[in-house]
Amino acid sequence: MSPKQKKLLVRIIVGAVLFFTFLVLFKTVLNDYEGTWPEAVVFLVPYLIVGYDILVKAFKNICHGHVFDENFLMIVAGIGAYGTGEYEEAVAVMLFFQVGELFQSYAVGKSRQSISDLMDIAPEYANVIGEDGSIEQVDPDEVELDSMIVIRPGEKVPIDCVVVEGDSYLDTASLTGESRKKHVLPGSDVISGCINGAGTLKCRTTKAYEDSTVAKILELVENAGSRKSRTENFITRFAKVYTPTVTIAAVILAVVPSLITGNWAEWIRRACTFLVISCPCALVISVPMGFFGGIGAASRNGILVKGSNYLEAVTRISTAVFDKTGTLTKGCFEVTRIEPSGCDEKELLMLAARSEAYSAHPIAEAVIRAYRERYSSEEDLTEGLSDHNEIAGHGISVKYNGTAILSGNEKLMRDNNVAFTPASGSGTVVYVAADGVFKGAVIITDVLKPGIKEALAELKASGIRKTVMLTGDRESTARELAGELGIDEYHAELLPADKVAQVESIIGKTDENSGLAFVGDGINDAPVLTRAHVGFAMGSLGSDAAIEAADVVIMDDDIGKIAVLRRIAAKTLRIVRENIVFALGIKFAVLILGALGIANMWLAVFADVGVAVIAILNSMRTLKVRSDG
């Protein structure tokens, strides 16, 4: 319990002891004073001990124009009970209400725990190495870019960095939900929020703290509540109309029958009971808590959802569109075949490697790595290069010692009128030409991610009716991969802009009650991630582009987490609907009983606080969805 909750518990205990003591006294020894002003004064003591904060809150809210809330209704109920001589009932109702508030506060705190656990990834300090070799402990936001830091065993990584010295294993469970530890060596990129294992690491920071992964994640989680689902927005609008309406109804219930019957005490009591019953806190608290619990369950599984609106949208997805490289495949390319034409393999691979020397694309890295491993590990491939031009969706043109080199796909060859021989078999093909003469083809293949077939099958089992793959690869490669993975539809040889057009086209064919998800690596797919109904960034740990562009960030490389999120989202919505039906059903039933004089104030408080507590406990079930279902 928090200190505030403990104080409330003490007040409840003291108030309850005084209440039952006075109750026994006035029912036995002081029964002649029942219904008199001494009894009213005596019972006012436990009433104020237990409920003084409710009086303060109600007064402050009224001063700020927020009249119709549970605090105001409880004050009205107390005044009504005192006005009709039911002093014991006034104290008992307040006592029961505060017990419910304490229980409710405790339940809400429990349901927030998973989000609080995620917030614990925030580092408290960084060990900065000074110019003289000394180590100073400072706040992470004071550490400058390219600073040298030390991360000792058991410490959190404070800022995104690269390992300079040391060898260790990092615990990434708080970010990814993955129990397996990550091995890091000199040259390895390390993201903030992970916990260092047994070895000491000396690292160089690659980002400022405000731009690091942990800061981005914390900002995302803190802002998740601002993006409300349609259900939450409906409940908010409903409460704004509902509460004033029932308040007016209570006034009418108090005045009209009293004028007819002359029994003001009875009808005022009924009206006060009616008001307490009407309080919509069961809905306005439990529904957001249900969604908050769902977001918390997702975070425990390494899935960051930017708002409850996306959690709701996930359940409507019927079509999943995947980028190929880095999503379905590892994005780890290898040169598997070299087909020279009019030259030897070394010359062909050298021309390809030099043309790709300035590129950071995975395919370029594969070509350069193959040339270095086979022929030259130390050669400066940028020497003699000029006029470098990267043509999006086609390839690269560059001059090497005056020789014009073209390196890219079939479109690049055709656009430059180069006669070439199409390569056979699957894989990504890099065609190379020098001074307009075709020199051959370098065939590169990408490796499928482990478990990708099972993950796609699980998605289909979760209710995804159609899967689509978008790729810049040639038709034969895309067709072979789609067939191997069981993907329903594919589109090949796409430029980056073509992917947006394809998604637009697929959305146009999708039923208006359904949704489309795009799953990409979050680096080059920002426009498509933004256009989809729900954008998933996969394998994007530490990628700023993913966190900014996507609606949902999968903190590891597992497409199967989408099926997990669909289970979490479906369970969350089911629980939210249960709460709405349960709360409204009980409330309207007891409202009728209250108006007829059958429901007393005790039942009224149950219809308010009791129903709210039950609904919140039901909402906490959203936290129990595990990755294994």
C-alpha cells in the first residue's frame, strides 16, 4: 500500500470503531436520545474523520466547475440522510464508500504495475570516464555525445552506445520480453535500458540521452493514454450527458411527488439514494483501466502500443501486409553466385564492390564483404571514385578512374540501354555494367527468419484472412518466397513509392469494417507504416524511425507477437464490454428500485462503489494474457 492508502485505512478503522461504539450506545444506554441533535453531533465525528477529504474534494471541484462527480453525490447523500434524521445511515454510507475507494485505489495500483515495471528501465546514473581516466557518476541527461562510459556488472545501460572494450551478456527482457541474453563484443551496438551481465563494458555513447532508446520508449508509454479508443471516447461523452440528466431526474423525483403527497422526507431520501446510484464512476474508471491493463500486458510481452485506439484497431485487422527484407527475412545477405560476362569473377566482384562502397544498404554490405573475404581485405574501395549517384529503386551509378559503372537491377540496365543476360534462379540480382558494356551478375540471397512459417500460420489462426508481401525483388524471387511461406498475394519489383500505392490499393479493396496492418522494419517504411490502419515496426530495437512512425513497436524480431497482441486486444475488448453491460445493467435496475423506494442507501452505494470495484477487478484480468496464450 502507498502512504496515502495507509492513512485512509487508519481513518476507516478509527471511524468504524467510533461508529459501532456510538451505534451500540444509542441503541442501548442512550436510546432516549435517538433522532435528536446530540445524536446528530456525535455521529458527525466519525462522519468527518472518514469523509473529510470527500468534502474537500467536492468543494474544490465545485469551485472549478466540476460539479457532477461521486464526491458531490456522496455529500448530497449525507445531507439528505441528516435531513431525514438517518444519522447512522449517513456515517455507514460514507464508511462503506471509503472502503470501496480504498479497495478501488489498491486495485488500480495493481493494474498499473506492469507499466510501472517498464518505467523501471530508466537508468539512474552513468559512469563517465574523464580525460584523466577518472570515473564520475552523473545524470544520464548530462552525458555528451561521443563520451566514454563504463557499465559495470548489474548496472543498466544509461545511453545508446557502442562497445569499445569488454565482453558481456545483456539482459533485454525489460524491453523485449525475451529471456535469452544478448552477447556483446567490441563493435557491438548497445541500447539503453538493458542490464549488463557479468562483464565490465567500456563504451562510447552514440546518442544524447533524450534521443536514446529508453527515453523514446518512456515518452511513448507516458503518452499512450492520450490516444483513446472509440469505446473510451463514447464513455466520456456518455458520462457528460448522463450525470446531469440523472441529477435533474433526482430533483424532479424529490419535488414533484413531495408536492403531491406532502411527504418531503421520504421523497428527498429517495432522490438522494437515486443520486448515489447514478454515479457513473464504474464506467469512467473501469473502461480506461481495461485498456490500460491491455497495454500493460502487451508491454510485458515486449510489445509497445501507442494508445488504446490502436489496441482496438488490432482486433479489426483482416489483412496483413509485410515488407520482405528485415521482416520476413533476416536482412542478412550473402553472395551465393557470381555470373561474369566477358571478365573474370574477381573483376566483376571488384566493380560491384567499388560501386557500392558508399552505400549502407544490406545488399551493398554483402557485396563488399564478399570481395574483401575473397580477394582484398585491406583495399580502400573508395579510392578513385567520383560522381556517385544512388538511384532509388534502381541502383547506383559511379565513376571509377574515369570508367562509368552501373550496378543495380534490370530497370537500371534497361534505362541505360545496356544489353544484359537475365540471371536464372532465385535471389536478389545485382547487374553490373562498365562504360555501357554488361559485365555480369552477382546473385545475393537473404535468409528467412527462424520460425517465420509458424508465426505466419499463427497469424492466420488468429483471424487474419489475407497475407500480402511487398518487395523490390524480381518476380521469380518473390514468387518462390511467397510459395514457401504460404503468403496469399505478393507484389514484386516495387520502388519505395510503389509500396504506398499498393497499400492504398489493398485498403480500397478491404471491407470498411476491417483493417489493414503493415509490418515493416521501421527504417525505410515510414510512409507505409503511417498509411496503414495499424503500422507494426518489426526488429526495430533502437530504431528512431520505427518508434516515431509505427503505431505498434515489436521490441524484438518476432512476427508471432502480432498474434499475441491480437489475443490481448480481443480479451481486453471482451472485458471492457462485460464491464459496460454489467455496470449499466446493475445501475439501471437499482435506479428503478431507488425511485420506487425499494433500494436503500446501502444498496445505492453498492451500485456505485461495489460495481466499480467489481468492474476494475474484472479489468485486471487483461494483465494475465501470456505470450503462449
